[in-house]
Amino acid sequence: MKKKRALFISDLHLSDSDPQITIQFEYFLSNIAKESDQLYILGDLFDYWIGDDQRENEMAWSVARLLNQVSKSGTQIFFLHGNRDFLLGKAFAVKSGFQILKDETVVQIYGKSLLLMHGDTLCTDDIEYLKFRNIVRDESWQRDFLAKELKEREDFALSARQVSNHNKSQKNADIMDVNVKEVEKTLIKYRSCQLIHGHTHKPAHHTHKINGGLFNRYVLPDWDTGGGYLVCDRTGCRLEWLSPYTRFKSN
């Protein structure tokens, strides 16, 4: 019998360059997610995604097959796009047996109202990134991009990753973190007492006092240096770790 719980993960950045993360994810799916009611993947499952027609990416399609097996076992799987895999489409979703959610989705889990986001739109101080995001999330840009040859798309993705890594090294770390005022504005907008997101690679449980109310915000861990997930059940939500990892802060 499956455990009455929902799991939340993000920022795995699966790629051929680091097979250990894929091995860790396969273990997680087979031994933890498969025993749970629901699994929510909140973006950046892959290091980059250039279209569902990249059939030669065996790693990606093996992940799809394993996700599908977990789905067929009775675990509901949901996915929302991150900043690296925003081009992941319906074809891959069907192969994986999961449902694509829009960013900023409210779900009800065991009587709790949870707002789910990838988290990048909360980083409003990173103006340069948000300008780039607006460009690549435009439907006409995506349509033109997906019409290009696979090699051209891959070259663009790799170049974009190099530029992004360089820009990160030049930016103040605070700029790339969430803007607290934007977080509070979003929580008020959705009247949600709990927010779950990834993107910042700063796993933590934060509490926000807004208009006399107390709001919880859970930041999911990335998997580049270990891996972890958030579990929510009738007793509450808590972060769990798959291997030795820097413990999160609470504030």
C-alpha cells in the first residue's frame, strides 16, 4: 500500500555529463516516489531541453520510461517547467506518464493549500535574467527555435549555459535569490499559506509574517551535490535528504 504523502523535487539538472545524478534519481523513483501517492517535479529536471524530437538522447528517454513505470504503479506525477527545460512538451509528458502544470499552480494536499512555482519569477532583482526569460518564453520565439535543426538548437543551449554560468560568477549572490517583497506579494495574491519552489539552490524552510498571518515557504534542494526532496503528509511538510548534504536553515 502506498504511503499517504506527496513528494516535491526540482533542480536535478539531469545530463550525460553527470550520470551519478541520474543513478540517484532512478533510486529515488524506484524506492521512494513509487511508494508515494503523488510526485511533483517543479522544474529543471534536465540540464537543458531542446525539444521532444531529440530521440537520440537515450538518458532522457530512459528517464521517461522509468517515470512511466512509476506512474503506472499508481503514483500521480506532475511537472512544471523550469528555466532550463521550458521547452519540454506534451510528447515527452505522454511518454513519461505525467501531467504538465502551469507555473504558479495551487493544489490541495491533505487539506493544505500549496502554491507551486519553479521560483525564477520571484528573483525580480535579476533584471537581466528576467529579460532573457521573457524572450525565450514567447510562443513565436519557441516556434521558430523548435523549427531549427537539432544541432543548431543544441549549440544555442550550450552557449546559453556558458553565458549564464559566466554571468552568475559576476553577479552578487543576493541578486539571484528571491525578492522577499515579491514573495509576500505572491502569497497574498494567491491567499496561500504555503509556497513551495526551487531554482535558487538554497534549500530552507522560511516563515513570513504578513498582515498578522504566518506563511511557510519551502525551498527545494538542487541535486548537484547530493539530492533531496520535500515530503508533505497529514502531519505537515519537511525536507528529506538522499545523502549527506548541508543541512538547511530555518528562519
